[in-house]
Amino acid sequence: MKERGLYPLKFMPLFKDKIWGGNKVRDLLNVDYSPLERLGELWVLSAVEGEETVIENGFLAECTLKEVLEMYSDELIGEENFDKYGEDFPLLIKIIDANDNLSVQVHPDDEYAWQHGMNNGKTEMWYVLQADEDAKIYCGFTQKETKADIINRTRNKTIKEILHHDHAQQGDLYYIPAGTVHAIGKGVLIAEIQQSSDSTFRIYDWDRVDDQGNPRQLHLEQGLQVMDLSAQEGTAKCHYHYHPNETTNMVECPYFVTNLIPLTGGLKKDLSNFDTFFLYFCVAGKGFVTCMGERIPLKAGEILMIPAIAKDAVLEPSPMMEILEITTL
């Protein structure tokens, strides 16, 4: 029997040192990841097995998300979500600091993942938090390709020439379905919302070597099995229009819904008609979220999970706060 009820949950992040990582998470978001000298990925919320973030507030502190799901099931994530996902939380939330180009890569879809012993595929979206001058996002092919074309281009190092690219700017939004070949370019800081999967097939890694002088493993054979070889019309950049102190939809797909909430004043969210959890991911500024009798501070780089049984939440910037509101359909 549960002795205490659910409440909004904050999580302790995981810090990932990557060969291409930098220091923007520290310098721009004021997140302390010492003793690491650089940071590639900040896992804000994760239920990936062996890489789980733990709760930091309240009597459930030090429990993992999966452990709380085992205790509270549909009260936490909603009946439909629990019927669909069970105790496997469906999302993984990150911040990525690309101090150098990330590999040209592709992610599998659900069908391939299930056939090869993975929990699920990996569809994702990126929201650009900051970008250096001339920083680029690579996504999708400019022309129809064949598997032989891709093999030859990886060998002669010309695959970049057939990738769409954009000059990244703060506020840009990209939607990356599974199977789309892509790369985050040097100088981009992004928030990433994705299916709960760490499955990545590297196609090309810019002839980079690790700290020991060894090239990183490539996965061309697997990548060729899952990549979309068709020509993409235009880029993967999505367009949206927002207004301060309002909720603006950015992405709605079978795996997640993401809204942007830029705040300079308080905003009350009516959640009573939704049987699902909400994640409030602060990507700039700071403030408070009041929900279920708790008033919880929230700052850039932090996330708060609102249980499905919550009826409302009040967002209070101090003096400004930018929130990505994330849930499922």
C-alpha cells in the first residue's frame, strides 16, 4: 500500500563526456559537471537501462523513473500510456553540445529495432539553444541514392556533398524521423527530445580518432538497412510562430508532442482533460512550477515531470523562463 501520494518529480542529470563535447552547458546554462573537463551530452531525463536518471526531490528521492512507474503505473503516465508502454518510459531528453561535428549517422525505426532485440527505434527532434556563426545542421539527402552510392561516398569521403545543410540559428527546430541520415555540426547547442533509445549507426565520422588515436567504430552495414535513400524535398527545418506567455505547438508525432512556452509572466496550465504526464524542460532562465501543492524551483538544464493525475500547474518565471512542454498523444 502506498503511504504517500505522487508529486511533481525532479531528476538528477547524467553527464556524458564525448570526444566532440565542449563547455557551453557550463558557460551558457550554468550547469556544473565537474570534474569533467568537457561535456557532450547532458541526459536530463532517461529510463534507458543502465543509464537511468534518479529523482532528487521528495520521499521518492534516489528512486529511478522505472521504479516509480512500478509503484504508480497509470497514475504517473496515464492509462493509455501505461497500456502501450508498461514500465518502459517512452522518452529520452538531452542537451547536446557539439564542439565538433557529430558523426554522420542514422537511427533505426521500431520494426527494425524489435527484430534486432532493441526496445524501440529512434525518432527525434532538435531545438537549437545556441549556434556559432557558420554552424550547420546536416539532414537528409539532396538526391536519390543507392546503397552502392553510399558505400562509395563513405570510402571516398564525399557523403557530406549529398546532405542537405542549414546554417543553424537559435530557435531553429528540426524533426528527424527514424531512417533519416543526419549530423549536428560544430558549434551547435541543442535540446533533443527522442524515443527512449540509444541506438545509433555511424556512417561517417569525419576521419576522427579518439583520445587514444583510434577511429570510432562505424556501422555502415546496419545503417544501410535502415536509412531512407530517397531525395528529401527541402530541409528538415520546421517552421512555427510563437507569442510570449502562450503555448505554441512545435512537433506532434506518434512518439511525442513538444510545445514551446516562453514566459515573462505567470501562466496557469489546465491539465484536467489530459490523461498523460507532462514534462516541463527549462531551456533558458529560471522560475517556479506550482503543482499538486508543491512549489518547485526550475532553472535552465532541469526538467520537472508532472504526473498524469495532476489537474493543473502554474508556471512562474523569475524574471524569464523558456519551457519545452513535452508529452505524448
